[in-house]
Amino acid sequence: PSGFGSNSTAEQVTQHCSFLPSNLTALITGATSGIGAETARVLAKKGVRVVVGARDMKKAMKVREKIQEESPNAEVILLEIDLSSLASVKRFCSEFLALDLPLNILM
């Protein structure tokens, strides 16, 4: 009924979404590949500030570079997190809170 399926991209799904205000902050874990990276790319393209929580910071930097090649004004913040480590999660939370940003979207 929606017209979207497993081959639809995030860009196609959000093509007619003009309701995303540009002052939103999205926190995305798993954004170093696959659907997470595509979601980060499209939200950044729509003007949403994207915070990428990543275990592999080299992959995260490559994703940020790719996003900023397409959208030079995109704000992409990288923070390290290993979701299997409670100490890492606590450190990540402290670092995110220190940014003093709203959390509007959590993925």
C-alpha cells in the first residue's frame, strides 16, 4: 500500500518529507554501514544534525567524509561507543550530554 519495499532507499522514502525541521539532532548507532549509514546520509542531507555512535572510528570517519562530500554543510559528530561495554556506554553518554544538544531522534 505504501509503494515502498525492500529495494526502496531512505532517500526515496523521505523524498516528500518536508516536515523535518533542520534543528533536529539524531543519534544513530550502527551508522558505519548498511541501513544505518544510509539513514545518517539522508537525515544529514535533510539538514538534521547527526551524531554517529560507533565502535570502529575509522569506518565512522569514512561515513562522515562520504556524507560531507554530498552535503558539505552537514553536521556529523562522531562519538566512540562499544555497546557490549557498560563503561563505554557510560563514557559515551557523558560525552553526548557534554555536547548540550537535544536528542530528537534515536536510532
